[in-house]
Amino acid sequence: MDVIRDVLDNQLVDRNQRKMGKVDGIVMELRDREPPRLAYIEVGVTTLAKRLNPRLAPLIAAIVSKWGAKQSEPFRIPWSKVRDIGIDVEVDVEAEATPALGYEKWLRDRIIARIPGGG
């Protein structure tokens, strides 16, 4: 498996096939005298910003915090929770029980709900 090609930026779905964003990052664990192992996948705008430009991540985190989003830190899903990797990356978690949908909820509550006919 080519982890970058097959996992990074792919659609992430929970155990009920609910979309929960894209895989924004992959975290590997370095171990003494052993090969690295996949530890987590990360979801979050700060992880994506860090990939684009490492200096951009703190700025994005500050903007997100200022606008009132509760989750500015990336959300990590243990690699052990990955069920299947295909077109989507399916994980054994419940999307609604995680902060992965924090931005969606924030947009819905703060922006969409205020648009006439949007809420």
C-alpha cells in the first residue's frame, strides 16, 4: 500500500458511512531499532495548513479560535480504528461523537442558520 496515495486527502467515513472530512495528515511513530509504524490519521484545518506551509498553521489556529470554533487542534484517529481503505477511508468511530465535524457544526450554527431559509 502506498500510504500517501491511498490514504492522504481521501474521504473519511465513519462506521455508518457518514462523511467526516478528508484525511489531512498521517502520523507515524518512530521506535528504537524497529521500523516506523502508522499511528494515527489526522483530521483538521491546522494539519492541512501545516502541510501547505508550516508557518501558516499557527495563523489558521488563531483565526479559527477567534471565530469561535471549539476545535482548533487536529483530531487524531488511531490507525487501529481504520477498517478499510478503498475509494474512502472507513474508520470504526461514530462521526457525531468526535470533534471531526466541529467545523461543519460551527458553520451550520453560526452561518447557515442565519441565512434566510438556510436553517
